Amino acid sequence: MLGYDEGWRAHAACADADCDLFFPIGVTGPAVPQIAAAKAVCARCDVQSTCLDFAIVTNQEYGVWGGTSEEERRLLRRAWRARQTRQAS
């Protein structure tokens, strides 16, 4: 998978954070500030891009990964799949 192992997780800014922060219930109302707080942790993370790559390749549908929300990743995943299809052709 993308030529890396999951050792990156040990270097993630969220490694010692409460994982509930990254998995809000819903995407509106009280979840909005929770998503923003999770993204703030991601913004200072040394492995943010690796985390995002992992989330896209492994189809992580829920939560905040690599500084992106569920909807943001859906869009990125669609674009990633289109690139994969073009490269395979």
C-alpha cells in the first residue's frame, strides 16, 4: 500500500489524543467545532499527508484523517480513483 508501513502512526500528532475527537457524531451542529478541533491537531502533524494517503487508499469513510473531513475525502477519493483508472488504461 503506497510503499510504506503503518509505522507513521507512532509519529502522528494524534497519537496521544482522545480518538473520539476524530470521530464526531454527524457533520453538523455540535460536530462542527469538534471537526475543526481535530483538523487543528492534523495541521501541526508531521505525517499528515501520509495519514491522508492511507485514508484514501484504505477507504476510511468516517472521521477526520489527514486534516480532511468525510466529505472532503470522498471528493479526493473520487479524483484518486479517476487517476488510477487513467493510469491503468
